[in-house]
Amino acid sequence: MRELADGLAAMATNRITRAVAIFMTIISVGEGMMSSLFAVWVTRALHADSASMGWMLSAQAVGGMAGSLAGTWAARRFRPVSLGCLAMALFGLGDLVIFNYPRWHTALWPVIALFFGIGVPAGAGYPALLTLFQLQVPDRLRGRLFAVLAVGQAAAGMLGAI
């Protein structure tokens, strides 16, 4: 517990680590919701089956790999703040389109393409944010701050699932 308290104290003194931790904790609430309700959304909103769900998740994973590769290129050209903010904004907009898509249509291929599409900014944005977080942390406190981040994300994910 002492190490976690040290991490919280260090985070309180750095606005960038605090901002990244708050942002990642908030989006973890949404990830918790998605984890617990995704199958329901696929079957009820899209009227699809488990194979379709597998295609969507696979498309997002392939998009994430493409985004990670693109992110290595972009990381040399953009600051982590700019790259992370842009990527997460695109990710959020993509999620907004995806989860409203059943209002307009239920065809499967466009939603699979959208899942690939949100994988790209996620694959570029998460590493950019973690890089930004890591660059702000002294070596001796890095594990403690990452522990605070992990605990916050886990708690927020459970809250979202509830």
C-alpha cells in the first residue's frame, strides 16, 4: 500500500500524468461496459451471431496492429500529446458511429470495416499516451505510477461492467 500511496502522491504533482491517468480511467468505464454488453449489442441490435462477433473483434485487432505500425511512423513525426489526442478523438468518433450504426442499418460488412477503422487509432493512440505518461515519470517511481494507473483502470472497468 505504501508504494501505491507514493505513486498517488507523485501523480498529484504532475499534471500530465494526472491527465493521462484520468483519461485512461474514464475510458476504462466504457471498456467495462463494452466487455459486458458487447454480445448483447451484437445479437439484439445487429441481429448477428457469434461468428459475426468474432469477425468484428478480429477486424479491430487487425486494425490495432495496423495502427501500431502506423504509430511507430507517426511517433517520429508528432509529439505524443498531439498523436494521442488525435488518435483517441478518432477512436471516440468511430465508437459513436459504430454504436449508432444499427439505427441506420444492420448489414454486417460496414460494421466490420468500422471495427477495423477504430482499431487503427487505438493501436496508435494508446502507445502514444503511455509514452507520454512514461516520459513524465522518474525512473524510481515509474512502477508505482503504473500501478496507480492499472488500479484505476481495473476499478473503472469493473464499475463499467456493473
